[in-house]
Amino acid sequence: MLKLEHVTKYYDDFRAVNDLSFEIHEGEIFGLLGVNGAGKTTLMKIITTLASPTSGTFELFNTCSENDELFDNKKRVGSLIEYPAFYPNLSAYDNLKYYTIQRGIVDKNQINKVLELVNLTGTGKKKVKTFSLGMKQRLGIALAILNSPDFVILDEPIN
């Protein structure tokens, strides 16, 4: 599903990721462990194309990072990196409805499915700004799996 070859990322003179190579296959659970500032989030941003590697390449679903078709494969990835952006004055349902429109997800029943999966079906019209931290985190997971992805990336999943 994912193959990295000698991926390095610099921000000016700071090396955030250093010559990283590994593979993740279908059905595997893979974890990155490291101290704060070790480059874990930067790597996840590279994999989700929110950042570009300074050098090296990666393949996502057998499509090279240097190939324009990689962006088509991005639709098969769900991610929760850092803090998701939600509209605080909208409900959980309405926030996810916005993202279905943005992502071209036609099946609106998917919203109810993911809300049920993360145990947020009873929130009704309650605004996200009134949610507890745990509720916001579960809504973030709902957003990550909204498109029924083949590959899920979670930053700080223990939180």
C-alpha cells in the first residue's frame, strides 16, 4: 500500500525526516514512535501530499509520488493529522455534510454510518464548539473514515 525510499525533508537547514525507507502492506498496522520533533507528523504530511519530500520518493497504491496519478489515489486515504478544522457553529452532521460535498462523496448515508461508528449519533443539532475534547476527537476520526478509505493515517492515535 505504501513504500518509501530514502525520503528526506528539510525545512531550510533543519532536517525533519532523514533518509527514511519502509513498506506497509495491506492489512498491516504500522506505528511511528519517536520523541516530539522527530518528524512523525512531517512524514504523515508527505504521505498525504500536504508536504513534499526534499529528496527520495514514495509509492501509494503502486503509484509513484512523482506521478500526477498519485492525487487520484489520495481519495483512497483517510487521515487525521494534527487538529481537524471544523466549523464551530455547525453540528457534527452538518460539518460532515460539508466535507462530503467538498470530497464528492455522493452517499449521504455515509454521514450517519460514521457518526454511529464513533458514537456521536445522539448529538443532534448540538454545535461542535460545545463538544468535549473526546467528542471532537471522535468527530475527527469520523472525518478520517468518511470516504471509506483503504488506508488510514492517524497522528497521535492514543489521544
